[in-house]
Amino acid sequence: MPVPDPKDRLILRFRHHKAIDHVDDPIHQDLSAAARAGDSLFLSCDETAGVDRLTEADGHWGNHRHFAFGALIDLPDGPGGEMDIEGLDCDGNWLWVVGSHSLKRGKPKVSGHAPDEALRRMTDIKRDPNRAFLGRFPLTRRSGGMAPLAEVGENRAAHFKLSKKHSKLKRWLRDDPILGPFLDIPCKENGLDIEGIAARGLRVWLGLRGPVIGGMAVVIELDCKITGSGHLKPRRIDGKRRYRTHLLPTRGLGVRDLAFDGDDLLVLAGPAMAGDGPAHVLRWKDAVSARKSGVHPPEAVVHALDLPYRGKVDHPEGLVRWGEDWLVVYDSPAERRLEGSGAAIAAEIFSIP
């Protein structure tokens, strides 16, 4: 099947990262998730602890504003601690945000370290507490677009309880016979790595880049409530478990993003490991009706779109409804995708049947 060309390109223009507190690298080089609320496009860079908003401006999307989550809530690793935000979704006047919840392995400088020192550095596995974030922020109009705040009227930001020592979600998954063995494996090595979120009210779906199990990707479903202390907490919905486990046939690919199309859930699927590979959009038909954990048959998860494969560059990371079409946002952009000498990058618009 031939890979379609995009219908159009959309220029996303950002401020220089040095003008933003706690942002050390160019935002447009590390885009990891996207969502839209009316005239506002929200994007995240996986190296920060905030979200970036763009609005339409003279044929492109710009008017960039950065919202630091550390100014809205207390983060266990402080406002500068990386959240590794890999999933965004706008549901009504709420912005949902999820960190990867993953561990990371130390990276040796192959040309800068002796072989034994490089090996030693690879034994260093770290947990960033801010990565365990899962929550939502109320949105309101401010400064020319929609803005996430700590509270808007009676709507207040809520999230899973955060801790420097552990992740609440991982505690609930620890005894899972399928997912439990992967919790202590770093990301991009088939360890637990959340890279997509979709929400309907307090019902939430989390797409996992890893683990991929038996050639199938995993989507975790939660049905949350607001506790007396104002935190989010999942209800028990599968026996004693606080989640459902959905395994989807994805030809060995992991989830890179999720997006609702009616009651269907579109799954942006790409390589689970650190290497490069093709990416596709799959359609999980009538996903909202799946009320039991299980393995879903191939007829329930059908191919919708092949995305261009460009090797070490242009990795699809975000999928956003764009009128009748869909916007795809890329990480590791190719030079041809960068616009001029400023902090601008081109996203692409595709039709999905």
C-alpha cells in the first residue's frame, strides 16, 4: 500500500528556549505530544515540566506561551525536574497530562569514556519523580487563548498523589501477571513507558510504548474519582484491580499517541525500542464499549494510515484532530522540517478514512 503524501504543512513557531525558565533545550526539537482546545494548540517537550500553547497567527501557529506546571501544583522534584510528558488530551475544558512513568538508563559517551567506564554508566538506572504525573488542569481563556490553571471556578486541578519514592500507578501494577515484570526495565528497552492519553470525563485510556507483549501493544484503562483530599484515584473496575488491560494487535509496534474519533480510538503506533522503524495509525473500533480486560481481535483494530518512514528523523509523536483531517507532530525533526533560522518546525496534515 503506497504511503500517502500529506495534504498540507503547518508551521509551528516557538519563542527561543533561553527566554523561558527551566527550559534548557529548544522546544521544537523535542515535541512529544499534542492536543487542541478550540483555537489553542497545546504541545509538550519531553525535557520540560510544562506545556506550550500556540494560536493561529498570520498563516502559521505561533504567539507562543509556556505554562510551567510547577507554578500550579507542587511537584516532588521541583518545577525544574523533567516530567517527560508524553501524552496530552483536551476533553471539554480540561487538559489531561501524563508523564512517561518510565525509568531511564545512563547514557555513556562512547567516544569520551573508556569501555569499562561506559559499561559502568549503563548500570545507572534512575527514576525522575515528576515522570509519575497523571492529572488534569481546568482551562480558561486568558492572554489570547486557552490556559491551564490551578482552579477555574469550581473546577480544580487534580492528579494522582505524587511521591519522591514511588509511583502510585506502578504500585497498582506491581502484582499484575502481565505488566508487573516490566516495571523495573528502563524505557525504550520494552519497560513500562506511557506515550499517549485519551479521556472522556473521568474515564482515561493510557497507551504504552512499552511493553509490547506477544507482538501486541497495551492500553490501560482507568475510571477515576476525585478523593476527599482533591486527588485523582482510579476505582476498582476489574475485580480488585483499579484498571483494565487491553492488548491490541499492532504488528509489534507500541503506542505513541491516542486520539478519539467519535467512539473509535485512533492509535498512533511506532517502534517500542530505541531503534527507528515505520509508524502507522490504527483504528480501534468502538473502543468506549470495551468494558472488559482482554486481547482484542484483528477485526477490532484495523489499519487506517501509513505514515512516511524517514529513518533516524521525523518520528511521529502527536496526533490531533484538525477539522476534518488530522495533524501529525514530529520529534527528531529533519533539517528540511525546520523553518528559517528561528525556532519553527513544520507539522503535517493527513486525511484518515
